Amino acid sequence: MRMQFIIDGHNLIPHIRGLNLSDIEDEQNLVNLLTPFLRARKSRAMVFFDRGATGHAGQRNYGLVKAFFVTAGKNADDAIAAYLRQLGGASRNHTVVTSDRMVQAAARAYHASVLTSQDFSKQLERFYEETPPANQNERELSERELEQWEDLFNQFGSQPPDGMSP
């Protein structure tokens, strides 16, 4: 793995076209956007979000993205600083993505690189402009669609329906 990102999630979201903090799925949408980008760069990210709902605070693993939902009454800025402190010297291998000057100062104090949310969003945008979209016909089946196909195949057992002999 190359670069490890530490991302101030709610600071980044307003800078990404199509994402909005008022959207109930804004955090998940950010994770979904980050995953292909990180895979292509052989990177990982830890994304911090403020205002984790009661019972939903804590860390969740989404593969290349780990999301940390900070408990209500605390903020992502302090959680990022604490995470950098915990990393110690290893913070040199990380890039902190934020436009918050206090978080940038904390990152520099621990010798982490800093990338503004605006610059990171431009990298994401370029990535998606240069990466061809997946074939729309080649999507994964939903759980319900998979069950329907299994039911259909199970109706015929090992014999194909009339007119469909191999």
C-alpha cells in the first residue's frame, strides 16, 4: 500500500460535486466514491465524521475505507489529532485531507502531509473523468433478483424447459 489518507469527512463532502451534507446517506456516498479511487492508487483511508448518532458511534470497516463516527458532543477535529498522536512517527506516511486550519496544524505538528479538501476533490474528479464507467449491463444482482433466478432454475431441476435443449 502506498499513501494512507486521514480524511475529515464532513469537511470534504461539500467540496465534492453531487454530495451534500444534508443528504441522509452523505457518509456512505463518500465511502462509495472513495473505494474505487483508493483501489486504483493502492491506498487506504481513515475517514472521520462528526455527530455519530447514538448507538452508531465508533469505527466501521468498509474494506479500503475505515470510517470513524465520533460520538455526539465530540468532534472529528479532536479525533483526528488523537489518531495522529497515536500513530506517532508513522504519521509521516499519512496525508491528512482537510481545509480546517486547526486540523492542518495538528497534521503538520505530527509531520503528516496535508492536502486541502478542494485539492483532494479535484483528484477524485479527475480520477472519475479518466476512469470509464462500469458497463451498466454488468451490475451485481440484488438479493431479491438472485432468489428469483434460483427459484426459476430450481423449477426445472436438471432438465431445461422445452425448446431449450443444449
